[in-house]
Amino acid sequence: MAGPYTPERDTPEKAIPKRLSRATLMGMTAAARYPDLGDRKTMAQGIKAQDADLVTGSLAPVTYKPVSVCGVDLKLEPLSPALGTVIHGIDLDQDLDQVGIVEFLRALWLERRVIMFRDQQHLSRDGLIRFARCFGELGAHHGERDHVPSGPQTPQDYPDVLQIRSEENHPNAASEWHSDATWSSRPPMGSVLICREAPPVGGDTNFCDGYGLWQGVHRATKERIKALKAVHVGQPHHAMDGHLPKAIHPVARTHPETGRTVLFVNRVFTRQFADEHDLSEAETQNLLQELFANIGRPEVTCRFRWRQGSVAMWDNRAVQHCATADFWPHRRLMERVTILDSDVAQRTPYFTG
Ligand SMILES: [Fe+2]
């Protein structure tokens, strides 16, 4: 059953529009790079030719801190001051049994919000699942197993592995800031993403620090929103039995492990505040815009460039993330698993004040 990862072919052609829509970020950036307004095939060829010229070699200026953890020598590369560390020198297939390694990774993950690894292309789907299980309970595509949206993309025999695929005829990238599945009453604690195929350049994932977002809220607003709950609504592809999933969460969330406060609203799923607060539409929109204002600012983000075999594990309670939709027409294939907190009581977001 377990086997090495093998590349897959493009999805079958359905009805594909002749022109790439400029209304999407993917189309917008592609049109800016190839402004001759050709059909999508011509545009694709033109952009691929540009990229062949952009990328002909590689070098990597990297700064890091060396550490030795239980006999394993690691190099920790910070992606930004606020968050994100790439851990070099570990094999996620071989080194997890070393005493103390998982504890070290968990502590660093909590401190840096998101940790990354390079050169793990040998990691099978079983290996990916084994890694995720070191940190909690393996979740379904969107976390809790009671939510099964219709039409999930599932590799055969691996129902919990979500494939996120983009290719020339089916561009796809989650290019707006969000935390995963906050429309669920118990969103996943974390997510692990591995890159199976990467574009030569572009398609980076960005992460935004939820603690920093909380710190950036105006003092008076902080006091106001400590008592507020917000409504999070899923998108059509999250629907189950014809209904969009919906959940109500505190706007200020206490991180169950660090005890720190996170601003827990996002532009994709947070629609309004709970009915009990009786806010008008104008008040709702004004407050949401104020709370969203710092999401994605460079000072509270880091950016991770994928290569084949790169892995990222983020704390879904502490960060938001956003893909960069700038890589069409290249293929990008990612696989994701979610992790649920082993302590069921900690899965439901709460605020302790
Ligand atoms: Fe996501």
C-alpha cells in the first residue's frame, strides 16, 4: 500500500475558456507578464519562455543558527523576525524517533508559528501522516471527521490527504488570507503541507502572525472586541448536504498552549458578528475592515518559497496563510494533512480574558 510518491498527469480537459480570466489574481498577474492578450495557449507559451530565461541556475544566501538536538545537528533559518523558521538537517522519514526531536520541533513550532523543511521529496504519504501524528490526532481534509464536503480530491487509499493542484487549464491557489476551516466549530490545530511539484519561480506561501495582529488592534477596539463573537462561513466547495458550514468563534482567541491572545478573524470566512451583539451592517463592515487592516503587512508576515520536497507545518491557531497566485501556467501540486489537538477540550476556540 505505501509507495513512493509518483507524479501525476494533468486533469482531463473539460470546457476550458479560450482566454484566461483577468478577474482572478492568477489571470491578472499572467496578463501583466504577457500583455499581448493572446489566447491561453499563446500566453502560456510566452510566460514559460520568460521563466526559462528567468531561472537558469540557483544560489541561496541563507542565515541560520546551528543547534544540536539529541545528537542531530540542525541549522535554523529564520524567514522573518516575527515568524517562520526553516529547519535544515533533519530527515522527516528517519529522524523522528530520536529522543527529544519531536519535543524540540513542537516547542519551536509554538515559538515561531510555522516551521519548514527542505528536501523531503522521499517522504511518502504514509511518512507525511506519521509526521503529522507526532503532534496530535490526524484530521480529515478540513479537520474534524464529522464534516465531509462533497467532491473532495483524494489520492487513492489516502482519504485524509488533500491534494491542492493547479495547472495550465485549471489554475487554482488559495490566494486570500485565511486560517484553515474556521467555519468549523473545531478548526484544525495545525496543517502540514508538502510540495510535490513546484513552479520554477512563484507560488510562494505567505504566513501572517495572529499575535502581531492582536497587538496591532487599537486599545479601545481591543476592549470592545474582547466580548465579541464572529460568524465564520465556509465556501461552496465546503458545503455538506447542500448547506454551507458555519461556526461562531470569539474574535479574541486564547491560544491553548501559549496562553497568548490571537486576533481570530479572517477575510475569507469571517462574515459578520454574532446576532446577540446586534451590530448594524455599517458597524459590522467598519469593524471588520479595521480588524482586517494589518493582515498581510510585511512586518507580520514571512514568505516561503517552495521547491519539490519542501514541507511546512503551521499553527492554525496562531497564523493565517495565503498562496501567491503568480505562477500560471505552471503546475503546482501540494498535499496537505491536518492535525487535531489530542486534547479534545482544547479544540474549540475560547477566550479567557
Ligand atoms: Fe489554507
